[in-house]
Amino acid sequence: VPPKHTLHSGIFHPVLRQWQSPNIEITVNNLMYPIFISDEKNAKEAINSMPDVYRYGINQLESLLEPLVAKGLQSVLLFGVSQHLDKDEIGSNADSKGNPIIQALPLLRRKFPNLLIACDVCLCPYTIHGHCGILNNDGSINNTDSIRRIAEVAVSYAKAGAQIVAPSDMMDGRISAIKHGLAAAGYSNKVAVLSYAVKFASGLYGPFRDASQSAPKFGDRKCYQLPPGSSGLAARAAARDVDEGADMLMVKPGLPYLDVVRHTKDAHPQYPLCVYQVSGEYAMLYHGAQNGAINLENVLNEILLSMRRAGADCIITYFTPLILDMLQPK
Ligand SMILES: NCC[C@H](CC(=O)O)[C@@H](CN)CCC(=O)O
Ligand SMILES: [Zn+2]
């Protein structure tokens, strides 16, 4: 074998193998933990379609987060779940005093001063029709009203203590609307905008919609989430949100879109890039392992490495507690 074609000489020792995969390690800094916060204050409700994931009431958050922060948790992504709050055409309870995110933020900022707190910004958990925007009478999206409302909600979360607002609505121009709203409210140097810039109309969101009771009551989200096959729209969406002032970008879902992760990182290397391992990806791995098809920790680690290798700087994953345990020194 020609000397330069012997690969085994570079991988026979674990340290050699470590050197062969530089700069894609998984650390606590590469993780963001999504948390469902219910308006039921003492709830800790199991979610059938997402084993080991719960809806937590505000009174459960400290006991949930204390041990995770002790293990190195650096950031969380909060999702409100409205079980008692009224739902209406414009999602009035997205930022009302009774909203669980509005209530949780001051508590989390006080109890966990070093934890970076991101909030998903969307109307679907609070609208009667379950869509991510405000609708015209014919059921189509009213984009102007939608981004005005989304920006209002983002500013409300900023005022309540959010350090990142992450609009998952996918309305056109919402990044600019939010950035202007934050600046007008005096928060332009206190809150980052993490854009769900490249979010596809995927079949992998089912468990989440079950968890947050936010499925559209009619139709679907194909008129505002990207067609799964469209790398052209993916590139345009990322470029547009960068142009509108996003501080960070996201590709979502994760595993079926790692080529898009790579293209997005290569096109915008100056921006931190998140990838969201969504609820359907979580459920597939969980049930596959439960049924003996794979070893969860080994395959999860392999998938996390693939996301890092594809260019993701941060991975949003429901497996965060397990990964924190995997990262603990042996
Ligand atoms: N705002 C929309 C929620 C959206 C998917 C959807 O329901 O269309 C995602 C949350 N940002 C779902 C995330 C997941 O499936 O884990
Ligand atoms: Zn939504």
C-alpha cells in the first residue's frame, strides 16, 4: 500500500482518533434545552408522544433546572403552553399577565442569573385557529398584522426578562419588525434575535404540537414554512434575515436538513448557527432505542457530531439532560 494511503496509522490510538475530528466536540456550550411551561402552576405533565419530556408549571421550574444548571446547562428555550388561557384571533394571551412565559422570566432571571434564557415567539399556542399568524377572513395570513403582533410579543418578553427572542412564526419581515420594536423600547443592546430563518414544513413536528396543543385547527403551515425540497428558499430566507438584523440563525428540523446547515453556515460564517433537533427526531430516536434497534447514547452522539460537522454551533435538543449526563466526567 503506498505510504500516504495507509489510514490505519492515523487511527490506531484514541488520541490519534480524537485529533482526526477537530472542532466538532460536543460541550455544554453547544446545547440549548427546550422547555414547555404551562399556565397550570404546579403541573408536571408527561407528554405521551415525547417520553421523558414534560409540561412544567412555574412552581416546578426551580426543581427542574437546579440539577441541570449544576451539570453545566448554559441556555434554555422557553415555550408557553396555554391550558386555561383563552385563545382568540390575535393570540392576546401570548403576552398577557397570565402568560406562563411572562410569569416564568422574572423568576428564572432571579434564580439562575447565569443561565441564558431564550423565548420562542409565536402566536400558535394562543390563537383560536392555531396558526402562527393573524388571518384574513379568507383564512390566508395577514402578514402586516401578524408581524406587528409578533413584534409586540417579542418586546413584551424582552421587558419581562428574555435575553433572546426566537420567532418561529415564519412570517415575512418579522425580524425587521422585532429589531425595530426592541430598539424603540430601548432593548437593542439587551436582547438578541435568534431567527428560525430556515424552517421547513416538516412532518416531524407532530409530538411538539401535541405537547404545546398548537396544531392548526384547519389547513396546514405550507404557506409560511419552507417547502422541504427548497434549498433556494432556504438560502434566500437566511440572507433576508441576516439583512434584517438577525443576531443568530437556525435551521429546523435537523437531521434531514444537514446539507442546508452546511450551506447556511458557509454563506453566513459570521453568524452563530443553531440547529433544532425537533420533537419527531427526538421521538424516533427514543422509540428506536426503546425497541432495541439502536444504542441511544452512541447514536445520539453520532448525530450530534454530524450536526456540529455540518456547521451548527448550537444544538437545540430535548435530549439535553441526557447529554449533560453523558458529558459528566467519568
Ligand atoms: N411555532 C411553530 C412550532 C414549530 C413547529 C410547528 O408546529 O409548526 C416548532 C417549535 N418552534 C416545533 C418544534 C418541534 O417539533 O420540536
Ligand atoms: Zn407557531
